[in-house]
Amino acid sequence: MKKPPDKYKCIKLPLHSILHKDDNSINIFNRIQDAVHRTNYITTKTNLLLRLWCLEKYHNGIEIPTIDEETIKMCMKSLVLPSKGPKPKNNNLHP
């Protein structure tokens, strides 16, 4: 007895194939691609920075603190260009 197919299917398509073919969609596609590249850069560099930080603590015999969401946020903030947004507060104020 055959199982019925799933109700939903996942179809992988390139983004440009589902956008309209006009100048505005090309602009949108380029902005999305730029955001993806910048996000990938920040994520990769954050991972490397956290690894280096842990290695430095390990080699100096210092206990490695728990890496939580706030630690990761501060790592990411150290990699992005400064903005006019809110400044770090509370525990995040001190490195």
C-alpha cells in the first residue's frame, strides 16, 4: 500500500526566478544579496573571534565563562561599524 504524498513540498528555486523581471526587482535582489553577504561575514568572524577568545583563556589557564546570547551579541557588535543606535548597557558596558 502506497503512502499518499505530503500536503506540502519544498521546492528549491533561485531567488531571481521568482522575482518579476523589472528594474525594481533587480535592485531588491542586489540588496538581499548584499545583506546575505554581510550577515555571513559577521557570523563567520564572530565564530572565529569567540574561538580565539576561548583559546586565549585556555592557554592562560583562565576559566572559560559560559558563552550566552549576550556574549555573542557583544562579539557581533565589535565587528560591525559604529552606529547612532543605543549604546551597550548593564553588564555589556564592560568588555
